[in-house]
Amino acid sequence: MKVKNKEMGMKVVADVLDMIGGRWRGPILARLCDQPMRFNELKASLKRITSSTLTKELRYLEQVKMVERKVISTNPVVVEYHLTKHGSSIKKLIKSVIAWGMKHREIALGKKSDK
């Protein structure tokens, strides 16, 4: 798909950065790229996120069709989050962001990233 003009391109970039920007959305999506996760697994893997912030961010990602919430009827009930088909399309972008970020750290900060 080709962008017709620079203004439209800038709007699209702003939309993408808004969706994955902020402190938590990108890391949440990156964690869910690997596998579906339960709420508490996701919270533990993100370390300093609060439950209310994680809930708010997951609801937003559900609203924009990136993440799906699946209730598993067990005793007790289990809730699992996973990327939707549309959400899975961001995996390539996240891998590219990670590669660029590692290179940027080397250049700008003089740090070698752990692999």
C-alpha cells in the first residue's frame, strides 16, 4: 500500500506510535508475541506495572483489535491474553524495533546489548 502524500504518511506514523507508544503498550505486545499469557504472568514479566495500568492497557489493545481476551472455563476460571491475527502482524515491526534499538544503543550510548 502506497502513501499518497507526506501528510498522510505522517498521520499514519503518528497513529502507529500512539498505539505502541507509551511506557507499556510496546512491552505488552512484545511479550504476547512469544505466547499467550495469563494476566498475572504478564504482570510479573513486566515487573513494575500496576494491575490497574495493565488492565487499562489491555483493554485499549483489545479495543484496537491487537489483543484478544480468552476466558477458559476451568475451576478457577482462567483468563488468557493473546495477539489477534491483526495483532500478530506487528511481530515483524517489533523485531525491527529491537534490532534498531540494539544498534542505536551501540552507536549513541556506546553500549553493547546483551544477546
